[in-house]
Amino acid sequence: MCKIGGSYTYFIIELSMKSSISANRINLQRDLQMGKKKFDVQQVCENGHQITSHYNEWPEERKCSCEKCGASTLTECPECKQEIQGAELKYKNRNRKTLEDIVSVPKYCKNCGKPYPWTQKNISQTVPVLEESNKLHKEATSEKENEIKKSI
């Protein structure tokens, strides 16, 4: 998906993206007039760094890999393929970002409830630390109990 060969291919992709975006804008304007909330797609790296919360609206912000850590990026849940919800789409001030555009990176998929890769990675790293901490706590408690028994 990220490998594009030659400038001609890039030109064709850019043209198809522009026509697709134009059709999406017409549909979005109609939906917004009817009072429906619409959201863009969010792109996040496998380590949880947000790339863009406006994946469709601002395609120039898309990245194949994260500039912070080099990890590959995703726009959908690896389990159920549901798109990651991005910023709410509005046509006021479309060409500039506002505080309303700030969207946090979700930890779990809204559709299937599974943790995203960055959340699963944090869980996998945290559980052993907690288990070790619990083990050390039990050892310290046991030592204190022995000291108390000896002093009585």
C-alpha cells in the first residue's frame, strides 16, 4: 500500500484520490445538513503514536511509518477491520485545525473491544512488572513477619 512506483502511478493515484474526496465531501455536506455526525479515520503507528486524525480529509498527512519510532502504521483494527475513529468532520474552518480536531488515540476497538497493538504491548510489558512487584512485596512481608516472630 505504501510502495508507489513512478511519477505516472503517483499522478493517477492523486487524481483518483481527488475525485473520491470530492464525492465524499458532497455526501458529507448532505449528511451534516441532515444533522448526522460523521468522523474521519485516524492513522496510528503500532506503538500508539498518532499520525493523523484526518486520514481521508488531509491525505498529505498520511505516513507509511512513524516518524517518531519507525513502526508501521494502521487505520483499522487488526482483529475486525473496523476503521479507527478520527476527528469529527465539519466544514467550518476546513483548511485549518482547531482544538476540536484533537482526538486521543483509543486503547480498545469500539467495534470488537479488542486492545489495539499499542495497548496489548503495554499490557504485555506491565503484567510481568506487576507480578515481580507482587513477588517482592510477598517476600518483604514474609521477612517482616519473621522479624516480628523473632522479637516476640
